Amino acid sequence: MRTVEQNGYKLELDQSNQALSLEIPERQVGQSRLLPTLASGSLNKQSFVSASALAAKAKLFDDGLLAAVEILSQRSSEDFGGKAYMLSTLASLLGESALPSGRDPVSLILAANRLGGSKATVPDWIADDVEQGITAFLSDERASKPVGFYTWTKELESIFQQDRLLQCELEGQEGIAAIVTAINSDEKLKTTYKRHINLISKLTNPLRKKDLQGLLDQKEPLIPPRGLHFFPPSRSHETDLVQRLFGNSPIPEGFDLLSTMIARIRSGELTLTPSPDSGWYDLQTWALEPLVTPESTPESSHLKLHESYRSYLLDLFRSLMSLTREGQIKQLDIPCCGSAAMLPPTDITICPELSAEPTLEFYLRRSLSYRFVRRILSETFGSRALERVPRLTADGATRSSLDAELSQMEGLFYGAYLTVAQQLGVPIQNPSGLGSGRGSQSDAELFLSWLNHLGQDLDLSRDTRMMVPVFYDVQRRKTKAWVFLGWTSAQLLVSFAREPQVISLEKTGPQPATALMHPSQSLLSEGEKPRVRFTQSLYNLDYPVMAEIYVERILNREEFQSHCTRYETAESILSHL
């Protein structure tokens, strides 16, 4: 139900069979000047928010969450052994017992320990190998250059390079055996290693390659000469697809990975539905699927989407996929492959009411993804750690704990879902047990409060323009990258495809003063009811702009943002890249 009070009358509307039509009359990107942040746009000028703005809020929160988790997992606490402890302990054991003949995998562990910030002494018999290994790794920007939030602090940069080096394949049976023996010799070390493997497979996704767990707890493990990784990278839908298509064949001219993903999602060949062993990245990408297949969502019967709006949703999917991937890039595999006419004041005009884009399934799935990551982090670090540790930003730590902010993000997205579902007339899915836990009304109020104070959200003022690698094309000797170029806007025209049903109309107060009326118009006579006119609404739609391109080198955020600021438009940015 929707209640409208206007011109001295109260109107009750039944929206259960209502349907809204969404259209973007004109959208031009190439020559338009792009904005670096959402806050530099029109956030304070309307009571409507785009799905992009909510996604941008999620992106900034996710970056800060992952940055805090990286620090947590590097350092030790009373409930958790950190990677710094694990690597320093392992390095000490290897330095005492490993044989020079097993130096390749051993030197990799010692080099990672050094990259992570350890000042431990490296044994003379392997010191040269360690230094040469570090030099070779750092010279390969595609593998070692920190991107995304990993450039915020020196500690995050070190963690990025440490873990990326540990993703390299271990080659040499004696060296692998020395590492396995060392881990098996210390129960805390072994437990810590297993917990880290579990964390990265759940926080990102299942591992693409084999780790060392299968060799632990065995009296005489059979050591393969290669194919093992200390911290293997994680799989993703996009790299699964490109490897399946072009793992061993040249990539054709004009191939666009995101366009291929979209086509296969629409045909049913590719589903983003999470599996029982999926990690958070799968849930994050699953939340974007409704942008590609809006006709399959529960809200679709209440919407009529024009081709212009469908095209916009596909571009939004592209942009949000690239932003989501950037946040998880350290762990992900990068395989080598107008105004309405004035109406008489006695009429009641009903416009479509939306507080956010009607992408309900996206909001619902995003809320569920935060519940998932809260469970994983609580199981890994303990609930007390989440209550003590703040989220990180490029400017430092926030004032709230991860626990409080996770609850807020669950509630924010569920509140957006609840609010827009009510405005569309869509039945609520699973109203109990979702969101922040403080109840549906509280979550809806949280979303509306956030909407009314968008300009005060510091996350939306942060610049997230970036470049993220997807795969390396061996034949071209270039990296295919997704680039987020900035923000632009368009007008979203919303009208009624099916009008809501008028249930009741009753007088509640005086009619408008005659001074406000045109001389040819008159007040309603006694007993006469006003006409109800259904019209349309026009909203400003902020959205991100991205592209998929080949590059010779990866730019970090600072480098890429400087480039975008210099050239301003999408066409100029890409032509000078």
C-alpha cells in the first residue's frame, strides 16, 4: 500500500499489480568529462540514489574491510597465529635444517619472509639465492606491483608482495620436503598454515592450484617435483572462462571478456550461483548477476525496462565487476591467457516513487554476502577481534569496529531492498533473519537516513579510479586489464507501465487557495472528487564508466588517477593510455 496526501485529500493506492517503466532517453560517454568521485556529482540534490552509489559505498567498505583483514592475518593475536609468525618460524626452521640442494623452494620462503618485513638473518649458504629471487620477483611488475588498497601503507604493500611471491610454484622435491617437514614439526605452525589456507579460500574463492595440506600429517609423504604452491591463487568465473576458451590457443582480435561473460550468463551457459565451497568473491559477483538478467528477478513483473536502460545495466555490470575484482586482486589468479506540464491544483498527480534503482535482487544478495563474510571472519579471528578492530581507509582507521560496520552494511543493503520493494509493490523475501538483526523497520530507516545524508558519507568522496589486470596474453605480450575511468550521469525516466489501483480517496483538509489557480480553473463543487492523474518521474542516475583494454604495464591507483585527471574524457583517457 502507498498513501498520498495532496491538495487536501488522502489517497490509498494498492501497488501489488503496479509496474514501472524505466528508460534512459540519452546517454553519451565518450566525449563527456568524467568525474573522479560520486561526491563531485549531484548526491546532495535529490532524494534518489543509483545502484551505482550503493555499489560504490560497498566497494569502499569492502576495500577497508579487506585491508583490516590483511593486517589482522599478518599479525598474531591471542586467537590467531599471523603470517608473520608463520613465515619467521618456518624460515628459522629451514635455515637450521634445509640442505643446499633444496634451495629453490626454501629460498622462496625466506624471500617472502624478507618481503613481509622480517629482519631475520638469512643463512650464508642461501643468501645469494634469496637476494636474486627477490630482485627477479620485484622486476616483474605484473606479479609484484601492489595495486588497489595495497598502496595505502608500506605494511599493506609488503603483505601484497609477500603473498604474491608465495603464490609462485614450488619446484624441487628436496626443498618442498624440507618445507613440509618443518611445518609438520611444529603443531602451532601446522595449524596456522591450515587456517590461512581456509581463510583465503573463503574470503576470496577456492584455490585454483594445490597447496601443501595434502602432504601434512603423513609419515612419509610422496612429494611431487612440481605443481605445488605455498599459497595458491584463487579461481574466479572470469579467469575460468578465459582459460577454458583460450588456455592453449591464440586470443582473437576484438575479444572482449566481459561481453563474452554477459552473453553466456544470458544464454544460461554461465551461472554465477555460488556453490557450497564458494568464497566471498563468488557471492560478490553473484550479486551482480541480476544486472545482466533483470527479467529473471522477482521484481521483473513490476518493471518494464526499455532497451536503453537494459544497456545501462550491462555497462553497470561491467564497471562493478572490475571494481569488485580489484579489491580481491592479490589473491585472484591472473592466468597467462524535463519538467512536466502544470496541472490544475484540484487534480491529484501520482508519480512513480523510488528511493533507489529497482535492482532488488542485487541489494538482497549484497546483504547476504556481508553475512557470509562476517561468519568467516568470526570463525577465523573470533568475534571479539571484530569488535576491537576498525576498518581501514587510505586516510587511516575508521572510528567504528568491523563488527559494527558489517552490521551497518548488512542493514543498509537490506534496508534498500525493503524500501524499494515496498515502493514497487513486490512481496518481501524472507523478512526475518536478514539484515542487521535490528528488525526490518530499523534497516529501512538506516537506508533512508543514509540516503538523506549522502553528501556526508566520506566513502563516496574517495577516488576509486583504477586499473586491474585480468589475464596475460602470451602471444601479444600484453596484459588485458579492466579500467574504471570515473563517473558520469544520465537522466532516468520512470513512468507507469501498469498503474496502481486507487483503493480510497477522502477529503482531509481545505482545497488550495484560489490565488494559486489559473483564472480559467475553479475549485471543485460540493461532492465532486478530484481527478487522479498518473504521470512520470525523472531522476539523475550516477554511474561508473569502464573499459577493457590491452596494456603493456599495470598502473597503480595513483598513476592511473593522475592519467585520468589529465585527459578527463573516456575517449581521451583511453587514446592516451
